Amino acid sequence: MIDYRYHALSLAAVLLALALGVLLGVAIGDSNLVSSAKDGVVHNLQSELAGARRQAAVSQEQLAHERSFAQGLYPLALHDLLPGREIGLMFLGEPSDEVNSLVRSAVAAAGASVATVVAVREPPDLAGIAREAAGTRYAALAGEPSLVPAFAQIVGRQLVTGGQLVDRELISRTRGSLLTAFDGELRSLEGVVVMRVEPARESAAQAEAEAALDRGLLVGIGAAGVPAVGVELSGTSPSQVPWYESAGISSVDDLDELPGQAALVYALAGERGTYGTKATASSLLPSIAELPGAP
């Protein structure tokens, strides 16, 4: 027996398939439709790109104005904060021409100058220092590392007082083995900028002697009543700020930026803190209430 309902459903399914095929064929074959859609997408993307470029140009212009404004205020903010002061620069390890230039520029804007630059040999050559210290108690330095802190404290004090202390010739006599660079002359200083370089892999004895020498130098500088400020560049890694903090001195972690140079000047003027842009910084600059002359 013929099932007419079955034939009707089959016929309907065939007709539906044909209709879908015709519609798909028309859509696929309609190149104008595809081209129009593509043109619309391209136009929208171009419009969005043009808008983003206009916004970027406006932002760049605003940034340039703000930078120009900051550069104009910079000399006014630092003017005469360090009038006539002579500053020292001490590298604990390899010296840096960039840091030397940045420090000189920063203190000059505040009316000061860099009078002495030294680079401390690290790890220290205890045997060489001992030979050059012949006739003093430090001639035994190589065999008695426990003498390093006392030796370093005397050298630190002499560095900032021009050598006018007991054993005043010590720093001059041991300079060849103690330092890798010396520029300027020993004279009374009113501030010291310190840059520490991350030590290379050393033996335990070398690391201990280096730590004792570095900390002893800072203790001697502090004992003379002279502020010391640790510095580094924005890209310095690993950061030396934790070491500066442990040594009890203020620090600036972005010396290559204008705010960092300003923070250095304020720290040399007596402000204390960890300044900069890294996670270890307490603030970018001293607060207004802390600044000299603030009510």
C-alpha cells in the first residue's frame, strides 16, 4: 500500500534542499555582496586607525608640553639648594661615565660641584693595601681581615675631610691598591654620592672583606657628619636599593630621570628616604612638607 504521507514529506525535503542550494549559490556567487562587506570592514578599520593616530598625536603633544614644563621648573626647584658645596662621588666597584655625568649635572643645577671622584677596587686587594700601609698597624691587613672595618672607617673619614685626621697619609699611601680610579683632589666635602655595582661571584673570604670595606667606608663618612646618598639607574638590575637601606643611607633609583636628579639634590641637602619609581621606593620625591623652607 502506497504511503502518500511518506511521499509528501520526501518531496517537501527535496524542495527545501533545492531552495537552500539556490540561496547559497546566489550568496556565494554574489561577488558584489562579498566585496561590499569587505570594503565596509576595511573602511571601519581605517577610520578607527585614523582616530587612534589623532589621539596618539594629541597625547604626544600633551606629553611634550608637560615635559617642557617640568624641564622649565627643574632649575627653579633646585636653585641654590646646595650653594657652593663640594660633593664627592664614590663608586663601589666599576665606575660609570653616565652616572658621573648625571651627578655632575644634577648638583650643578643646585649650585654645587663634584670635587672628588673615586672608584674602590672590589674585591679589595688586601695584600696590596698591606704593603702600601707598611709602618702602620694596617701592614698586617692581609693576615688579619678583622682590621678591614677600622681601616675603611679611617679612609672614609679622610675622603670627606681632606685627610686632616690621624693617619692622614693612609688614604694617599694605599690609593694604588685601594682604588681603581681617582679624579680631583682630597678636600673637605659636604656630601657623597655612592654607586654600588653588584659584586661578581666571589669566594666567601672576598665577599666578607668587600662587605666590611664598603660598610666601613660609609660608617666613616657618616661619622664625619657628611650625608651619603646611594644611586642607581632606572634599568639597574638587580637593584642596589636594599643594600643602601641596610647601610642606613638614602637612595635614588632613577638617576637617569629628571625627578631622580631632583631627589638626589634634596637628599644631599638633608632629606632622608628611598626615592624613585621602583617597588622599593617610598616616594618619587620628598613631600612638600619636608622640603627646605616649607611652612
